[in-house]
Amino acid sequence: VASGCDLTATEPIELWVVNQGLVAESAFDLSYAVNGGTQVIESITSTLNPSDTLKHVFATTVDMSAHGMYTVDFVVVP
């Protein structure tokens, strides 16, 4: 998430996922919620091998145009 002043009504949410396990992972969900609001859930269909990193930019953006602090919570569901 961007930081600083002048955030917009369409801020992208980017999440980096690292597979620190010993087996490949595929077909899992990523989600985020801003300030405890409604979760945005997107499914990942690609395979993430051990030690690989995945950069995911959510299709749904966030309105962060109001002044204040924002808390973004992320969840990875295998």
C-alpha cells in the first residue's frame, strides 16, 4: 500500500507471498480488508514452488482519499 499524502480513491493493493514450505502450493486464496471492513478475496491458480515468491496486485482497489490512518489486514488461505 502506498503511504504519504495525496492518496487516491483507487489505490492498488499489492501482496508478496513467499512459499517457505517444502512442497509446492497451488489453488489458494488471498484476501485483504481495510480498517476491519469487508474482505476482498481473490483466488490464485498458479503454482508457488518452495522458496518462490509471488507478487499479486488485487483487481479491486481501495479508496484512501480521506485523511487518516488505514489498517490493511491480509490472509492467505491454503
